[in-house]
Amino acid sequence: MDSDSLFHLKSQFYLGAYQSVVANPAPSTDSPEYLPTILYIARSYIALSDPAKALSLLPSASTEPAIRAVRALATYVQDKAAEMETESVLEELRDLCLEIDGEVGVECVDVVKVAAATAFIQEEELEEALTTLGAGTGAKEPECAALTVQIYLSINRPDLAKKEYEAAKRHADDSLLIQLIEAAIGAVAGGPQLRTAYHIYAEQAAAPGSSTNAAINAAKGVAQLLRGNVAEAQGDFSEALRVDPRNAEALVGAGVAADLSGRRGEGDKYITTLREAHPTHPLVIDLDEKVDAFDEAASKFSKTVSVAA
């Protein structure tokens, strides 16, 4: 069983409070909590787009598969940002997954799988990511189930996401991560499940220390927005942006809420900030593709008009 401090650290990581996680000091190397603690901290640095700090924290000579996997993920993120070759580090992650397959007593097996799958997702290799996570096999690791659900929801397969959730729930019914999986599915499904999702996010947002967690306030705002409570959603997004002015989900949500309220200019400002802070965000890419498609269609229309004239 985790100690109170490790349980809190894990909860903050699952809730996306990465700044809070990295503020924790690493325990001594002989502590039984050393490995899980530095893994949460290093993964938080990666989530904060600071892979260099993750690499500096994780010992390069370690033989622990989980440390090697997170180091490989940090290297992948760093190299991809620099537009360098990444195939060798992807192969390293594949080899690590094979290394732990069927092994007994390996610590943090789920971290190895999730680290590898995260890189595969970035490469748009969703099938390989799902296979790595053990999708459809009733895997016991909640983190693997959570990422599997995220993939299924991203490709509009809430039915498969629900099956994965039900399988994971049998192994960890009362865990925070299972609740967050339920909330994510509920936000997509709508109806009564959306109400449940909102209450889960609201409960976590009201918990001690959550006032400095942009991610959970943004999630609550999304649930409010989906319920049609635009003003309340805008308040949640504003709170999230107060904590983290670059939070992608809050910027998107605030932009949508502003547009729905008739404040188009304000909405455009949020999207401009999103574009500057997160140029590879899916919404930014989608908007750019639509602008290009419109410009192409407009140019053809202009040529047609010129010929007719």
C-alpha cells in the first residue's frame, strides 16, 4: 500500500497537477518510494514539455525497465521537437516492452507500456499503441486502461472505451483513475453520464489544493460547457487560465465559450494564444487545414469568375 505522501503524489499526477508534482523532492535512493516518486516527477516534466529535466532526474545507468522507458520517452519528445531521427528510440521502447512481457516481479510495468504507447500515439501508430497497452485483454493496470480509453474516445469509439472501463473497474473499482476514466467517457456519451462526469470533476476541483490545478478546472469547465452552462464554464476556464495562462484545454474552452456568448473577438484572442503556445495542438492543425481548403476553393472560384467575365 502506498504511503500518504506517495498516494498524494500519484493523485496529483492523475489530476494533471504536474507543477505540484515536480515541486516534490525526490526521496533517498534507498527508499522503497524512490522509484515510483522519480517516475511521477520525470513524467510530469515530460508533460510540461521539459524532457531535459526528466533526463537529468533519471539515472542513465539504471537497469530498471521503467526508468529506461521514461528516459526513452523523454529522449523521443526531445528529438521529435528538434526534428531529429526518432526510429532508434522507438525501437528501444519496443524492445523494453518485449523485455517485460511475461516477466514476474518487474516494478512499474504499466509505466513501461504507457511510455511506449505515448510515443506510438505521437507517431499516429494507434494500433501498435493499443496492442502495447493490452487493449481488449482485460489488463489489470489502470494507467493502461486510461490511455486505451483515451485512444478509443479520440477515434469516436465510446463503445470500446466503455468495455475497457468496465474491465478495469473490476480490478480497481474505487481508484481515482477509474473515476476519471468514467468522467471522460461520460463527457463524450452525454445524458446522465455527462451529469456524472460533471460531479466527478466538480468534486476534484473542490478538493484541498485543487485551486492551483488548471487541468481539473478546465475539465470541469468542459463538462459545464457540454451541459449548456456557458457562463459557469467560462468561470472555470478563467480560473484555469489564472493558474496557467497557456493551458491548452482552458484556452480552447474559453474560446468556444466566448463565441457562444457572442464575443467573437475575445474568442479569437484565445485561439491566437493557443496557436502561439501550442502550434501542434489538434484544433490549430484542424483550423489551418480548413483555412487552406477554403483558400484553395476560393482561388478556383476566382478563376472561374475571371474566365466567365
